[in-house]
Amino acid sequence: MTIRDIFNEMSYGPAPESSAEAQDWLTQHGNRFGHWIDGAFTKPGETFATSNPSTGKPLADVTQGTVKDIDTAIAAARRAQPKWARLSGHQRAKHLYALARLVQKHSRLLAVMETMDNGKPIRESRDIDIPLVARHFYYHAGLAQLLTSELPGTAPLGVCGAIIPWNFPLLMLAWKVAPALAAGNTVILKPAEYTPLTALLFAELSREAGLPKGVLNIVTGDGATGEALVNRAGINKIAFTGSTQVGRKIREATAGTGKSLTLELGGKSPYIVFDDADLDSAIEGLVDAIWFNQGQVCCAGSRLLVQEGVADRFHAKLKRRMDGLRIGDPLDKCIDVGAVVDPVQLASITRMVDANRDGEIYHAATPLPAGCFYPPTLITGLSAASTLMQEEIFGPVLVSMTFRTPDEAVQLANNTRYGLAATVWTENINLALDIAPKLKAGVVWINATNLFDAAAAFGGVRESGFGREGGWEGLMAYLKPATTPKPLRPIPAIPAPNAPEIPDLDRTAKLYIGGKQARPDGGYSKPVWSAKGKLLGHVGIGNRKDIRNAVEAAHAAKGWAKATGHARAQTLYYIAENLSARASEFSARLRDLTGRSGEAEVEATISRLFTYAAWADKYDGQAKSVPIRGVALAINEPCGVIGAIAPDDAPLLGLISVMAPAIAMGNTCVLVPSEAFPLAATDFYQVLDTSDLPGGVVNIVTGSHAELAKTLAGHMDIDAVWSFSSSDISAQIERDSAANIKRCWVNRAHARDWSGAEGEGREFLRQSTEVKTVWIPYGE
Amino acid sequence: MLTHPTPVATATDQLPQVTHPRNPGMALDLDWVASVQANTSAIERRCAALPGRRSVKKDWQAAWLLKAITLIDLTTLSGDDTEGRVKRLCAKARQPVRADLLDDLGMSGLTTGAVCVYHDMVASAVQALEGTNIPVAAVSTGFPAGLSPFKLRIAEIGESVRAGAAEIDIVISRRHVLTQNWQALYDETVEMRAACGDAHMKTILATGELGTLRNVARASLVCMMAGADFIKTSTGKEGVNATLPVSVVMIRAIRDYLDRTGIKIGYKPAGGIGKATDALVYLSLMKDELGPPWLQPDLFRFGASSLLGDIERQLEHHLTGRYSAANRHPMG
């Protein structure tokens, strides 16, 4: 082809990025790798090939990690951890800073290696992934530096196991490794089977950051290796990013083991376009949403919701834009869409789209190379019931529906099991800021999409997982209180005496559901005896249907979340006031129940109500310092409906210690009071009744902790479950919570001093809220 | 009282190869104008990603740079312009790249897209370009501020057309945009178009003075409705001239106008494009957003004076593998 030919045709020629340096690095290692354990590569064991998906050619053989390998890595990480944690924050900051600098210095090598192993366009690995990796280490160098002064009384968890996906191999490594190391933990990371190479390269570079041996360990392998990492003892936390299906298994596997857990799972994130949006910009946004990384992005805006009046025009513009996307060799600098990560994934995308019988399928009219490539695809005219509107495709396939009103947009957007991210396009700031809080998502982008930064928390709600990555919130997931917890022994109810003392007038405690007293559905009750053998009354034995009713009532009361912090504070003060008026009655009741003086507990309870009345309008969000012209607001939103099993040991104070933070933050709740001493709680509903608390905000179901915990933990319409029971039910709750991947906060048979500092404060507020990050770029 | 000059016939062989119907304009559609949005942050993000998304290398780069030369309105718009200066510029337009380099590239006979001058230089330029197909463009209508009496602005167009200008680069009244007086902008532009007759009209929006991208989008549409053949960013005299965000907005307006009317409008970014790499970004933007027809001089021009020099050096580097120097290339 002569220059004149090109001049006449004006085509894009080849513009390949060289792979020579990356190939050299592989060759230096004989295209064969062991694990990175204790600061060095191990001898390769049984290996499997990792390939370049765009050519199908193998790049290297990597070792299939065995249980023994995991144990070796755990041992190394355990050895290294105390010393690493003892370093000053500044010393750890220097290591993290060095890692950030190393990522920058070797940025092109890392980018090329990433593109070769994963198939994503070099533009993305070069301009997005690797710069974000460096930024993450810089930011966390800062967190390490500030940790001691800003978060006193915290300690690292110990050894963290990280399991990461193949879509952003090095970036996900950074998201796990940087906060773990900043907080003083050591790490064992298992990269995805398809994409292990940049993790190994990074590990080798970490030597130049002077990272002590054993602080960072990489064990390669498939799901079996990951399973071993999850299941072995000696790990204090698992941080997982990947599919909801695997996340659920990990939740079940770690239940009752005492391992901390954060899960960042799948999504089917809505992308809402209102009729007053800058449509062309919204279309460019979609390119970044669903054709970024071949759509293999957990937070991909994969579900387009477009206002009916502009839908036809929008779809027409969108199709034209799709036709202009260039698909091909990911190392080519002029390519928009690269290769799907593996033929297995390609088959999965193809199968899902081929099975669809609804709507109209449009494949981009752009040349498609042979091999592991899938064309950008738009499916219009789907309904909420269409499989592809509900299921995550994890490929370059956008599905679309229309809506009529903002309310309908919100309903459709939230009509999903997931809750990771959401995008809103409108030029109307009133509309944007009205919609953002209503969307069930951990991240909302206004007039933008797929913006990420180390300072801004990322993570989901519902079956998109729990926990946040990035920011101070993310760091908290790698820390625990520095105190050593004491064991909590079961507290049994007082048994029936031989010679019972029966009161003159029978008193019947009921359940409290939807602001009304309710008889237990099952029609069973049991007597409650005082320490001195007096029959204090009967308490209902609640069952699963009572929980069902209570959860329904709690949902019906969700308007509580919209009440102002000031209004919620007023209600909490009023509850305190009414309790104070009946202080002597409650003191007497507590003495009867527990045999101890109750005055101090009532006073502490009134104080606790004041504490959360105070917090109700003071647990502020933040405006994060992100590197764009705009703000990223971290908003503390209520979790929703919280099911909480109150402590047995402090029948009134314990109950209020879980109730008050939950409702102060705008949640509604289903409370199961002390099993041994339930009558303080049932007396308390009379206080609630007189305190202007809307019915259903607090529901009280008495009964067996073990029995009711099962229903609460497994309930699909509860957002978080807490247990401070003295019964050993933590494992059961964690296991059953996997049903809808709800947040769990359980005591693991550890005691808590309810009358002391650990009985209230920020930990309770954090557990009562979800951080939603709302990105609002601005500029005119 | 507005004047209505009679259209003046011009030699159409001076026009660039016109293969598309001229824009007849349309009635002012204020609903459409009002509905146009431009989200600045999103547009800036798009622009920031543009240079990283497209790349042309080796022979492709050379061919694209040669194409860019054919799209340049080689411009001199200075108070000290003289006949001699304009002649030199026209000579450069005829032979924009050293003959030996063009021969080696197999591209002999290449010229720039046009020469762009003030009215008083039109006749000299026409004379100097005799025997070529290079059109002369005249900036007009009280360039650059556009604040001289309307009657005179209209008359100025007629003068330049009579002097042989095949293209008239008019400036719009920024005040009509800033006060959202779209009717006034439309009426004025319609008259100017009538005054141009067969000469093609480029409407200079002076985007650096319009305040917002939304204003740029709306002004673009109104000018097209009024019959503009080209929309052009800048006079080169504003504080900020052609930028990628402004270009994205104007290109999108051209696309919407095409969708609605079937008429192709040309685009001319002017001022601030001095590097060969900038030119490549613009070309890929035109190719991707509007398509191949907008890589031809009848639908795309660069208003530039220093761009050519950088391209010449790049072309020599392409042939020799050595970085070039300005003194190795003849001045314009």
C-alpha cells in the first residue's frame, strides 16, 4: 500500500505496542513460574498454562497451588506479620510509597503484561489500570502514615487472604494489598487462574521496595487453590472480589471460623438516561460503561434505562457509535475493544445472548477478528422479566428498557438482586440529587460512569456484597479494636422453682409488631421466673411467621429513613424522657429478672438513648478529595431493615444499645430481646408506644435466639443481621446469611461491656450504615 | 433597514471540489435550539481520552499528515500584511512541502486547502494563486469583533466576493448568543449567507467568547439553520481558540443537523492547532464522529499558520529517520 493509497483511503493502519520487554521478562523466567512466598519464587510445581486470549498462544506455565503451598505461604505470612505490624506507620508508608513509585517506573511493562494476559486494550491498561494502581499505593502510603494518630485503639487483623478476579488483575491486587499492608497485615494473594502474570511481576518488583520477606505472598492456582486459602486456619480475613456465586460459597465456608470477610461481587448496574440529558455524552458514557474491558466489569452499566420520549433517538445514536468501535489486537494502540479473557467466557456470553428470545439484538457493524472476540451488542425492547435484564452477562452486551417517570426509573433500577453501581444522566441537578439516594447501590455516578479513585469507597449492597474498598472506610475493613475480647458464657433463663410464688393478677407480655401488640402466631408462651422464684409473667414464643410479620411491618415503616436526623433525634430524646419517667418501675423489673439492682442499668440506658439522639444528626458524610473537577460524596445511608438479637446479659441496656443506633441512622428493625430476661423489652414497648415512634420502626419478637436467628439470617428482605446472644449462634447466622449475602455482625461468643465504652459509638454507627459514594463531576 | 445585495456570480472552478448539495438552511426551530445540551465535564473526559484512543504510525502517519496539509486554510491575518507577504504565503500554499520530499513520498502536486486573508489582500492572493485550484477565503463582516455597522458588514461580503474570494469567513454577533437572542442571530446570518451568493460561507462563532459549551452548541445549530456551509470555531484573535471540547460540541451539532436535514455541514477549527500530533487527533475525531467525507477539504479545514511547519518536519523525519529543523523548510 503506497502513501497515496492510504492518503486516498484514510484508514487506520497497525499501531502495535511492543511486547518485547514483557516477553523478555517471561523468557528470563523460562516462561515458567512458581509461587512468590517469603520473598522469593518457589520451584514450579504442577503447572498450567496462562494464555494470551487475543492470539490463543500460551504465555507461561504457572504453578497450581496446593494446600501445602497455601500452608507454606501462611507460615511465611504469620512469621512476618508481628514485625510488619510493629513498624511505625511512617516506615510502612515508605514501603507503600516505594511500591507506588515502582509501579510508575515500570508502568509500561506492567501495562503490556496485563494486556497480554487479559486481552484488554493497551489504552485501558496504560491509561486507566496502571495509573489507578499507582494512585492506590500512594493513597495508602498516606493512610499508613496517618493511621496511628487518626485511628487510635485499632490493630491489624493479622494475615489476610485475598482472592481476586481476572478483569482487573493488577488493580484488584492493589485494592487488596495496599490497605492490608497499610494497616499492618501481611497478605497471601491468589490471582485469577486466567491472569496471574502481573501479580508475579509485581511481587518480584516488590523486592525493590524493600518489602520484608513474607509480607506479600502470591500463590497461583485455580478455584481449588482459592478454596484452600479460604478454608485453612491461620488466616484472619478473606477479601474476595468475584462472582456472587463464589462469594456465597465463601460466606458459607468462613461462617463461624472467626475470619473477617469482605465481598465485592457481581452486578447488573442500571444506567439511567433522562430526556433532558446530553445524549451524545451519555452515549460516550456507555462506551466507558459497557464496552470498557469488553464489558467484563462488575460495575458495568449493563442495564440501560432510557426515558421513553428520547429512546428511539438515543438507540439510533448508540448504534452508530457502536459501529465506530474498533475491535482487535489489544496491543494495538488504536483499538477500543479487545479480546474476551478466555474462550470459556466467550462461550458463556454467546450462550446467554443466543438463548435470548426477547427484544431486538443489534451487533455493532464493525469488523470482528477471528478468535476470542465478541462484538459490542445492544438488545432493545426487553422487559423487566427478561432473563438478560436480570442476569449478569459479563461481556460487551448492553440490554435496554424504557421508563416514563423518575419514580418508575428508580423502581426499575432497583428491581434487581444486585446493588453495586448506578449511573444517572440528566442536566437537572434537582433530579440527579433526588434520584441518587433512592438507588440501591454502593456507588452512583452522575453524568459520568466508571470513575474510580483510591480516596472514594467502592463496594455494593444486596447480593453485590458488603464492605468498602478505598478511603478510610476501606481501611477499617483491615483493622480491629486493639482490645482482647473476653469469652461470653451462655446465660440461661432462671428455671422454674420448686415452690413458685404466683402473683394476684396475671400479666401477659406480647410481641410488638407494626406498632401494635400481637399474640405469638404459634400460640405458645413460657413463664418467666424471678431469681427468688416469683412468676413474673409469661412471654410469647415467637416463630418464623412472627418474624415474617415483623419484617413486613419494618418495611412498611421505611419512611423513617426519610425523616430528618433532627426528627429522629427528637424521637430518641422523647423515648429517653418517657423511660426516665418510669425509671423506678424498670429498675424494679430488672432486679426481679436478674436479681441485681437495676438502677444503674436504667440510667445507662437513658444515657445511651441520649448518645444516639446526639448522633442522629451528626454522623456526617464526607466530600472526598478525588482527582476530578467535582465532588465524590460519601453519604452514610441506613442499611434498611436490621434484624438484631439483643444481648442476654443486659436485658434493657443491651436491647437499647442495638436499637438506638439502628433507628438513629434511619433503619427499621426487628429486635429479639434477651432470651433469659425478656420482660424488660416487653415493658419497653409501652414506652415506645408513648414516644411518637412510628409503628413498625421497632418491632420486638421474643423467643428462642437459635430459632429466630435462623429465620432472620435467612430472610431475603433483611439487609443486615446482628447477634449479641449468649447462645452460640454466630456460625449459624453467618452461614444462613449467605442466602442474600446480607451483612452480619455477630459476637462470636465474645463478651462486650455494655455499660462501658465498647457498648456504644462509631462501631455501632458504621454497622448501621452503608457508605454510598455519589460522584458529581461539575463544570460549565 | 437592512440592505439586500444582489448575489454575485463567481467562478465556480475556484471552489473546492463540491460533491455535496449546499445547505439551503431551514426555518429557525427554537424548540430544537432550546433542547440542546452540552455537559462540560463529560465532554472534557471524552476529549482527554481521545488522543489515547487513536494512533496512526509509519506510512499511515505520513499519509494522514499529507492529508492534513490539503485541509489547511493557510492564513495570515495581521495588521502588517502586505502584498509581498501574501504572495509568499500563496507560494507556500502552492508548494507546501519541499518538492524533493513530496516526490519521495509519491505525493507531488499537493497544495493546501485554501489561503485565508483580509479583504484588502484578496485580489493579490487571487492573482498569486492563478492557475491553481486553491480558493481564496476572506475574513469578513467586521472581523474579528463583528461590531461594525451591519450595513457595512453585509457590504464587505459583497466586496470580497467581487474581489474574487470563493469563501467568506464571517463572524457572528456574540452578543446575540450571550443574550440568547437566537432570532437575531438567525436573521443576521441568513442575510450574510444571501450576500455570499455562490461563495461558501463559514460562520465563525468565536467560541472563546460564548461562555459555555451549551451556547456553542446552540449557536452552531442556529448558524446551520441560517444556511452556513461551514461552522468555524474562532477568529484566532480570542483568548481561547479551537479546543477539542468545543470541536466535539460543534461536530455533534453537525451530526444532528445531518440527521434532521440530510445536509452535510463543514467544520473548521481555527487557532491553537500548531502540532502535527494535534492535527492527527482532529482527523481521527472527524473520521470517527462524522465519517470519511469530513476528511476532505469541502467539509473540513484547519485554520492554522504554524501547523504546516511542524508537519513538514515530521514528514522529513518519516523519510530520513532523523529529526528535522525548521531552517530546512522554506518559509511561507
